[in-house]
Amino acid sequence: MNRQQGRQPISYLNRFLDPAESLAEILFGLIMVLTCTLGASVIAGIDRDSLRSLFIAALGCNVAWGVIDAALYVMGAIFVRTQNAKLMEAIRSARDDVAGLAIVRQALEPRFGSYGWNDDREQFYRSLRGMVVHSEAKPSRITVDDLRSAVAVFILVVASALPPAIPFLLIADPVVALRVSNIVLVALLFVVGFYWARAIGGGGLRTGLVMMLSGVLLVGIAIAFGG
């Protein structure tokens, strides 16, 4: 595999999901695996016979959540477009330019009211109203990009279950396999927390440590209950 081929999956994900969304989906997947493995160890205990069942359960939980999260992503995209379409229709059907500008201002002022000069914002609102008035209304329906983004969401959630599940396939001792899986999960929580915070402009190290410590706390609670 050459470098260009190796970048294709990443390019696909970055095209349909921004970095913060991608990292958030991975984070959800990791938390799902951690919840599954710790919950199973506390409730049923871990022995050699349950290794395969635990692996299947962890992967199955992420597959199910991947499907649900993908569907929710599509529904959210349609909801946002529908709300935007209603707003644009209200602007087009306003009785005059002043009323249309007031609708734009009411919708955007809470978000942009603290930025720039008032005259600059008013000019932006007028330009936006003009764009809306001279544009054609488009139906709010599921698009190909929605489906591709949903596939990206599913891939990220399911793929995040694979690294922490590998120890259950490679290590015969069930307790050791569980502990190694926990270590992998905790390390990945730090990495994802770090890069997620960096993607949204926050403190990567602090967020990564918070995520990691949260994972350690969950593992500690499970061990205290015999998991």
C-alpha cells in the first residue's frame, strides 16, 4: 500500500465529517466498549469460557450504536436543513425589506451580536437577506452526502472497538486480557481527548488527562466490585 492509498480512508472521513465530529464518534465508541467490558466483568465475571462472548458483545454493542448514531446523524442533518428552509421562506415572504431584515437579525444576532461593529453586522445581515431572497427554495430531503457521512460515522464507531478487543483474541488468560484491554482503552481515551480538544481550540493535554482519568476511575470501580 502506497502513501496515497493509505490516505484514502482519512480523506473520505475528512470530506464528510469535520475533525471534531470524527474524534467525538471515536470517543463514543471507546466509551461504549469500556462500558460493555466493565459491565460484563462486574455482572458476570470473567473466565476463559466467556472471552469469546465478551469480545462479541463489545463488538456487537458498537455495531448497534454505529447504526443508531448514523441514523441520528441523518435525522439531525434533515432537521437542520428543514429549520433553515423555514427561516429562508419566512424571509422571502416578509411583507417588505425591513421585515425581512428583522427576521435575519433576530435569527443571527444572538450568535453574532458580540462580534464586530454594529454597522458591519447590519451590512452582513442585509447581504444575507439579499442572497436568500434571490435564491430558490430547495426541498429538505436525504442527500447522498448525508448517507456518506452516516457511513463515516458507522465506520468510526465500529473501528474504535477493534483495538481494545484485540487482547481478548491474543491473550489466553481472561484477567490479563481484560487488564490489557483496559490499558489500551485508557490510552486511547487520552489520545482522542487530546486531539478532540485541539480540534475545537481547547487545551489538549488537560482534556486528554480528564478523559484518561475518567477511564481509570471506571476501571477502578469495576475492579473494586470484583471485575
